[in-house]
Amino acid sequence: MSKSYRRKHPKMTVHDAGGLKNFWEKKIEHHAKQVQNENSRISRSALDKLRCEWAQRLERRLKMLQQPEEGPKKSSLLPIESFPLVDKTVA
């Protein structure tokens, strides 16, 4: 550029190839840092773990609902009739 052009446009800056290269290298470095920080943040997040847990819960629920009913479920507790009646009246 000519000197007269620079005098007419003083705010205009001129960069050489080295300056442009440094500018873009800084931009790329900054972007790489941002991507790395974002990946680190995502890896620390509990969101993936929660999604997996809920997916497992839903799978178990679907399996349970799709299984045919096996009739009345038997309780693990003993029925009342199995205990002998004791007379607690005092004579």
C-alpha cells in the first residue's frame, strides 16, 4: 500500500503473513482450549450416569410388565392359622 493511502485511512492496519499466521494460531489454540474444557465438564457431569440408570429402570419395568401373571403371589409371611391359640384368661 502506498503511504498516501495510509495517511487517508489511519485506522486501517496492515498485517504481514507472520502476523496473520500468529492471529489464527491464537484463535485455533483458544478454540482447542474451549473444546477441551467442554469435554472435561461433560465427563465430570452426572447426566450420563443418570441416563443409564433410568434406562435400566425402564428396561426392568418393561420386562416386569411383559411377563405373564403367575397367579396370586404367595406371601413369605406365615398365615395366622398356623399359630396355636393360647388362652390368656386367668382363672
